Amino acid sequence: MSKTNNIRSSQILSPFGVGQIVNFPGELSIMICGLSLWDETIARAKINQGVDRISEGELRFNETRLQNLLGVSYFVKPFEYKTSGAKNNRLQIPGVRFPGWHHCTNQKCGRMKRVPLDAANFKIECTACWDGKSKNKFKMIPVRFVAACPSGHIQDVPFKEWVHNGPVPNDGKTHELSYHTGGGSGDLGSITLKCTCNARKSLAGLMNIRKDGDNVFDSALARIGFKNDDDHRFDKDSPNKDNPLGEYCKGNRPWLGLDGIKDSKGCSNHLQVLIRGASNVHFSEIQSAIYLPEGSTGANQHVLEVIDEIGKEQLKSFFNIDQGSVTLPAVLGTNRVVSMGLISKESLLSGVIAEITNDVSDRVESDLAPELKLRFEEYEYILAGRDSENADFKAIVKTFDGYSEQTLLEKYFENVVLIEKLKETRVFKGFSRINPNNKIKKEELSNSPVNWLPAVQVYGEGIFLKFNDNVIDNWLAENKDAFSGIIQRYHTAIRKRKPDVAPRELNPFFIAMHTFSHLLIKRLCFDCGYGSSSLRERIYFSSDQNSRMNGILIYTSSGDSEGSLGGLVRQGKEKNLGRLVKNALEEARWCSADPVCSDIGNSSGQGPDNVNGSACHNCCIVPETSCEEFNVLLDRSLVIGSLENPKIGFFNIDE
């Protein structure tokens, strides 16, 4: 973004990723552009500023595990707009003006105008009500409505067709619209559009749709041309898809610029009219991984930095060319750690060769699914610990000897890992609209193929708790069938949206562990002062014997500063952890919405698709940025039992 319209780098991933509408001060509405346009920005900057003033190397970084998972060669940091420094000044994330429809702020005028995509940096003023003499014209601001489809396409609402209940008459008139708001309740019926041909219509019913699950079979825009809606009834078996005057999705992808409109192929989905600032306009899909050093524990820190920067496999290929006699020394000799005098060329070369020729076998099963393998690597690495002051990952594994509430902790957990330093890489890999399960993949993010994705690296600290497998097995043996309702409802909801997707591996303990994670987050916010959106969870779960995982990581990370002040790790130490766990469980016994929360949770369920049990905003719901599961699959009953049967929960702290 420009100097006057800034957002933080991490926000370019979420919530303002590619394809999202950003509402800036001054009623400026901009959509973040696709990746090929980012490349064009760099190419233009090289021409305008000079090749020597642009360093792509400073914007790129590697995270081997995520690169392999996502099929890219490197990641790119969102451009930071700056005006000082030797390199990369005045770079802006590209954006287009969207929505195109704007209206005059003069209530007596209200004239509407469609602004082109490439007018992102222009102030839009009304000339219809300008007298030609006044110094200032009235400002035009974007309308509040956009039209989207579940496939991720988005376009302007067809207001002219809406007003005329069909195509605009070809009668030689200009047919210019004006936008007028009246009094009353402030609903859509109080907004009226008028045409210069005297046609007029309110926006009442504009957002109406009918659907079966997530499948829309009828919409207000598809009914354009009907004289009487009662004469045209549709249901899921006879969807409204063939009205010749109706407005359906044109397949527009404005985040790809003018090409995204010119090359559109109508997808014919029903259009849903959304408020442009609504949360369901855009769901960022983020893939993240905790940094795991690619070298041995005793390796020199600068050696590890070079391995991370270049990549272990790439260094191996340089070594294999001539067994490290020419190519590898040439590559390493020009590295910044050598030129800055941080390490000698000889020490760097010997250190790198020692690491890349180390034949330590991979402990992770190679036949695991890619995402499960990535998570399992982290799980084993965390449990192994790494006490290194200079690394970006420092984890200290502790038993509960000397801890307060030692009996409680030892009963349910095997150990705690205090992660004093961690680095997380977050990658934007796609987005969805209307429903978070409708994914737009990497190929839709660019006009041309790209071998990179936008990403940020953030730093922080965390507490990792490993649950006792034997206690889990005993609890599941007694209660596995008692909580099957939530899991069945979850699979039913997913099956409706994606019939071809295989059922996900879940059992009641996943819900118990996930709910306990939320309870800890809420309690940690109270104890150490973090805002609830500053804490995140990372659930490590698998019931497969070759990759079994039962652990949770609660961590904080920030893209604007390196690390934190240690307040979170302190809560995992001897005097605090037992009290933290006990207080979190005690608070879960009673929700301020009880008995309603418990009664609904134990009967029909609550939340989206009824896939939560006794879990509401008063007891278990946390900010969406903190939860990996969009705040579903939660139930306090699995943690502390129900009011009728307190002993059914995983934790029984009254014994």
C-alpha cells in the first residue's frame, strides 16, 4: 500500500489477502491484486528506479518444509512501503478499485457512476451536481454491496438491470442511476435507485436467496425479469438457472486486474449480494509451520542461518558437483555472513559440509500425508527439546517434579515444554468466499504461473502440553460412544459441502483437547494480560500408531517485533502451571449462559451446523485468528463432564 494507506505486512495474508476488499479511511475501497501483478510491480520498479535499487533477495526467504508441501520454490514478504534505505523503496502492494459502483454524497444528487478498476489512486468526484463555479465538488463513495458466488468470483451488483427488471432499454437514453436513502428502519427497503428514464426500485429483497445446505437454487438477481415472484417457484430439484433475463455469475476475477474481467468465463452460479465489509466476502487460507533448524544442536548459528537461507538440498547439490572443492566454496564465499566478518569462509565451509553430509536418518514416516508429516515433524522436534540460546527455536522439556498441583499435572500430562523462542512461517495459499470450505487454489491467484507465495515470518514463545496416552486410551474405552453426535453432525455438514472429501480422522478426545486449548487461552489472557487475539493454538492430534500425537501448543507471535517478554512461558513454570490448569477447569464448570448452554449442547448442539456442544461465546469461543478449527468441535462436557454426569469428562479434578 502507499504511504497514506498502510496496513501491516502480516495483514496482507489475513484478513487482507489476495482478492480481499480493504476499506481505507476516506471511503476508499481497494481489492488486493494477484501475484503476477506483484511481479509486474517489481519489474516496473527496476525500470523506474534502476536494477541496482531493487533487491528481490531481501524480499525472498525459504522454509523448506512448507515449500515442499505447497510446491513452490520460495516465499515473498509483502512489500513494505518505505522512503529511505538503499534498496526497495516505494514498493506498493498492487490494488484495484472495487466495487466499481460509486454514488454522490450529495443527498439531493446521489448520482451513480461505475469507476474502472485501474482508478485505484484517484479521488472520485461528482460532476453531475457541480455548478461549474464552486471550488470543491461533492465526493463519490463506493456502494456497500457486491455480488459473489461460491466459486470465489465477485462482481459489481447489476443495479441497472435490477432497476429496469431486465436489460437496459436500447432507446438512445443515457439511463444514469442515482442512489437515495430514506428514513425509517434503515433496511434495504429504505434505499431507492432511480434512473433518468424515471424507472425506480428499492433494494428490498436484493440479498434474498434460497438454498439447500450450501447449494443456492434461487436468488433475487436470477429472478430479474419476472413480473410476479409467486408465479415462479423453484426448489432444489428445479433450480432457477435458465431465466434468460436473470443475472448470474459472469466469472469475474477483478483481483487479476483488467485481464480478470476480459478473460472471464461465465460460471452461471447464482450470485449472492453481500455487504462489501462482511466477513464472508473473503476467507484467507493460511498454511503455517513452526521453524525447525535444519542442523544439529551443536552447529554454529551462522552455519544454520546459511543452511536455512539456501536450503539443505540445494547445498547438497552444490557439494555433489565436485565434492565441495570448487562450487560450494564459491557459493559460500560470497555469503553475507562471510562478507560481514561474522564467520570465516573456511569455518562456514567446514560447518556446512559437516551438516549436509550428516547421515542422521529421518524419524518421520515417509508414507504419511504431507500435512500430517509436517505436523508430526514439529511434534517430535518439540518433545526432543533444543536448548540453544542463539537459535530461532529454543525448547526446554520439563517433568512436573517440584510443580504445584503436581498430582493433577502428572495424572493427565506426560510433560510440559517451555518454548522460549519460536519462529513461525505463515503462507497465504488461497481464499474462499461465502463459505470457508470453498477453496480458491494457488492457480487462481495469478494470471500466469508463479513459483512462489506471499508469506511472513513471526516470532514468539509458547507452552506445549503432552497428554498422557494411557489416560486417553482408558477414557476413550469408557466414553467413546457417548459423544458421537458432534462428530456425526460435523461429517454430515462437510459431506454436504464437499461430497468427494474423505471423512476426517476424529475421536472424542480431539474435541476434549481442542476445548481444553480454548479454556487455557481464555485463562492465559486473564493471567498474563495478552489480548485474546494475540494467542494462538496449534493442535497436534493423530490416533494412527505410526504417527500418534496428543498435544497442544499455545503460543504468541508478532510480525512487528522479534519475540516477546516471556510472560507466556512464565505461566508454564513450577509455581504457575498447576494453578493455570486448575483455574481453567474450574471456570469451565459453569458458563454464564448455563443452564441454556449446557442443555442445548447436550441435546441438539449449537453453533454453525450444530457441531458444538456446551460451548458458546461466554465459555469457549475465542477469536477466529486464535482457533485452527473456526470455533467448531468444542464441548465443555468432554472436559469437565455434564451437569447430570460430572464424571464423564476427561478431567475429573474432584477425585
